[in-house]
Amino acid sequence: MHLKVATEEIYQEAKEAMAKFPRLNSCHEGLAVIEEEFEELKAEVFKNSVSRDVCRLREEARQLGAMAVRFMTALT
């Protein structure tokens, strides 16, 4: 996957998340959301390689990236 495509997907995911949930109430909440997305990605990574779904891995990685971006923008 090309870097430009990946960053555009993360941007779109972050935009959608911010439209649904416009505000993080605290840094703690932001961290909790990031941690939840990380745990979901980790679960996909540690699945048996035969049943591992590359599309799911990309989706979870995109969501994790989007939540990190969302956290960053909430700090400004």
C-alpha cells in the first residue's frame, strides 16, 4: 500500500469519528480509545496466521491511526 493511500484512509476515518463523537472529554479518555484500538489490532495480529485477515488488519491499523490523529487534534 502506498503511503499516500494509507494516510488518506486514516484521515477519512478520523474525520468520520470526529463527526460522530466531536469531543474527547480528557486526555485519559483519548488514551483509553487509543488503547482499545491497539488491543483490537493486537488481537488480529496474534490470530493464527491461517485465519488472519489482511483486510481486518488494515482496518484495525487505520482505526488506531485515526484515533491517534484525533487525540493530537484535541490537544490544540
